[in-house]
Amino acid sequence: AIAMPVSLRPGITFCSGWRRIHKLAVSAKTMDFDSEGNETTIDYPRMMAIVLDHGYHGYVGVEYSGRNFSEFEGIAKSKRLLERIAANVAAK
């Protein structure tokens, strides 16, 4: 997997245990995206809100494990999704 850190205020990441937040690292694993660029299997806006609510402000590691895009394209889509979520968080 290619890791592309994404910074969310200044950075957040999501860990596989939905409400378990790592103090050192969190990763966002994606599988598929709809036509608007949203991940179809995980509610990432909700997950990022949980991460922020628990005080995590580190980097987000990104992993794409889907089959509909190349690894690079899937990671780029993941990065854009997290950046969009970050912009929405910053606007509030």
C-alpha cells in the first residue's frame, strides 16, 4: 500500500476499531466510491467527527483496498475525500 498522509486540523486519522483512537496514528481504509467521491462502505464524515471528538489531531494514513480503481487512483480519491471533510470541519 502507498501511504499518503492527509492532514485534518492539522491532522486526524481513523483506526479500525470505530471508536478506538490511537494517540500516535490512525489510518483511513477505503474500498469504493460513489459518483460524488464519497466512500460507500464507511461514513467517513461521522468517523472523522469521532476522531476529532476524542482529541486526535495527528496524520491520517490512507489505504485503498478496493477493486474498482488502481491503487494510486483509489488513494488519490481517499485523499480528496478526507481533504473535503477537513474543509467542512474547518468551515464550522
